Amino acid sequence: MKARQYTTRAVTSTRFFCLIALLALAIASGTTPVGAHEIPADVTVRAFVKPESDLLRVLVRVPLEALRDVIIPLRGDVFLELPQAEEAARVGADLWIAGGTQAFEGETDLGRPRLAAVRLTLPGDGAFVSWEQALAHLSAPPIDPADNVVWTQAQVDVLLEFPITNADAHFALETEFALLGLRTQSVIQFLTVDGPPRVFQFIGDAGRLHLDPRWHQAARRFVVSGIEHILIGTDHLLFLLCLVVPFRRVRSLVLIVTAFTVAHSITLVAAASGWVPQGLWFPPFIETLIAASIVWMAFENIVGATSVRRRWVLTAMFGLVHGFGFAFVLGDSLQFGGRHTATSLAAFNIGVELGQLLVLAVALPCLWALFRYVVPERIGGILISAVVAHQAWHWMMERSTDLMAHDAPWPATFGWVWLLRGVIVLWIAGGVIWWLRTKAAHRS
């Protein structure tokens, strides 16, 4: 621990003296230094990861403007002052790339990487298309100081090296590249020792990214993902609330929740297998249907839910739609499961069910207390369902408008949207008429 503290202090001192030296050079040469600048809006980080006999080598390319809090010598506020800018790039690479990359061999933290090489590169350079070309580019002559390189267009190539004991081990990375921009996209290519490369592409940070995950690592990741998706998915939470407001007995809940689980599992697997339309219109179409399912269930609660059998049949029908919604979230994440696609799908489903159970464990006691001490059950159910229906109706209108902006085949989109709106309006009107006639019959 003490050795690591001393190392951290030494690195901090080195950074400080480098910054002072760069500032002195900038003042002496009459150039304009650029200090802390704004966070870039969009940043793309590309990386190769390659295990060798005793090293795990990580080659990263980032925009120079993403390396903030570094004094960059400039000419005329626009062009890089070379070669002084090379040293600024090294300081920034040490701060943001070496300091923001953590590697693991199995469960062993490999510590802070060695900053093996740093190189400024011209905009539009094509060397980063393969490991061999990118590595060779690091040894190429530096940029000619006479070149006018706009500093906001320059790229930085960084080579990190971690000492390892076995090149065939299971490796993982944790990065903090999301801090480099307001929206950071990372494209990481893992070059295996004896197999095809694996490519990971994600927005922000991916947590601990297992480059060749074992089945239990994939399962753990997707169980957590399923739970998180339920807990942050407002539309799925409201649909679940509408399901249980009128039916809170254990037997009824088991039938209804099981119907929803089986139904969304079917379409989730179908979507993950590619058995769905690939057009851009399909996601907003499904999102519109999800909102419509919430409206339908909410108004059914208002006019009076009929029977458990009718409810679980409708739940199964709408569960097929919600399964596609789950699949849209899962689609971009399956890459993190490696070769364990089936395990990842099953784990995500388990996570969704655990998330639902957590929600029910909180919602049911709250509903019981609300209907016992605050408001009568029938009135409370109507009020809750009315609020949910109001929100879901706005979602449905917004999503259907987004859907109509896409070029799609006729009855699959536009016709179905208007038909769906018309059916819901007629169903609401019919429910209101039925309710009024029932009240009139009771009075007479």
C-alpha cells in the first residue's frame, strides 16, 4: 500500500513539473498555451487489446481535444506547436488513458499500466485499421514541425503494457473513457491468442468488460441487467402496476405474472434470434404498442376488471409486445456475453423476473396500506389507473408521431397506428357507456 502511495505521489509530481515546463516553453517561445478546455460533445475511442507471452498490450486512439486539463502549446490559437505538443499529449495520455484503464488477469488486478509509447497523428490517418499497422505507426517518424495541424482535429495513439503470467488467461478491462466526452463511444477489438477477434462497441463505460467471459460471468452480468431494466423502465413498471391493482391475491398474481413471463420470453428469444422485421420503423411501432397496452389495462381497471381469466389472457397478449421491448435493450448487450448467448438470454429473463418480484414486494404492501387507511379500494384503483392512463396516452401519441416519421410498409405501421387509436377510443367510449348503464340499472 505504501509503495503504491509513493508511486502515485511520484506520478503526480511528474505531471506537475511537466505542466510547469510546458508553460515555461510556451511563454519563452511566444506561443499560445491552451489549458483546460470544454468537454467535447462526441468522442470516439478505438482500441486493440492483445495478450502476448508476458504482456497484455492495449493500443488506444483518442482525439487530442478529449485530453483535458493539459496545457497544449499552439501557434495562432489554432495550430499545434510541434514538438512541444508531443509532450503535452504524453501528459494527457498518462492522466486520462493510463490513469483511466484497469486490466485484470482472471480476478487479479494488473495494476497501473506502463505508458510504453505516445504519438500525435494527423487527422484522417488510416493506420488504425489493424493491430500491425497501428503498432508500426507508433514507430514512424513524428509529424513534421512545419505542418499546420489544427489541434482540435489531431489524434493521439497510446500504447499501454500490463505484465501478465499467462497469455491464455481470461482478461477483463475497466475503463473511464466516458469521462472524455459528453457522449463517448468505445470500439474495442480483443485479439485472442488462437481464435477470431472479438469486437465490443458501446456508449459510455461497460463496467468490468470480460473480453472472453465464462458462462457464470455472462450470467451474472445479464441477471443484473434484467433487474436494472425493470427498475428503470417506467413503462414496464406502470404496466405491472395496472396488472396488480385489481388482483392482489396470491393465486391471481401467480397466473397473471406467469402469463406475462411466458409471453415476453417467447418474443424476447425470437427477437434475439433475428426473427423480427429489421426496419427502423419497428422499434417505435413496438414502443407505441407498449404504451397502448398500458392505456388499455388502465381503462379496464377504471370501468371494472372482469375476471382473472380475461386478465391473464390479455396479459399474455400484451406480454408478447413487451418482449420485443426487452429485446431492444438486450440486443446491444449480447456482445458482452461472448459465446454464451443462450446463457445470457436466460439470465436476462431471470433478472427481469427478479426485478418484477422486487417491484411487487414493494407495491403490494403499499397498495394494501393505501386502500385500508387512505382511500377506498375502488376509488383508489380508479385514481391510480386514471393517472397511469393519462401518462401512457401521451406516450402513445408521441411514439406514434415518431413512428409516422419513418418510411415503412403500409399496413404494418400507419394503418395499424390509426386503427389502434380508433379501437382504443371506441373501447373507452364503450366502457363508459357500459358503466353508465350499469349504474342506471342499479338505481332503478
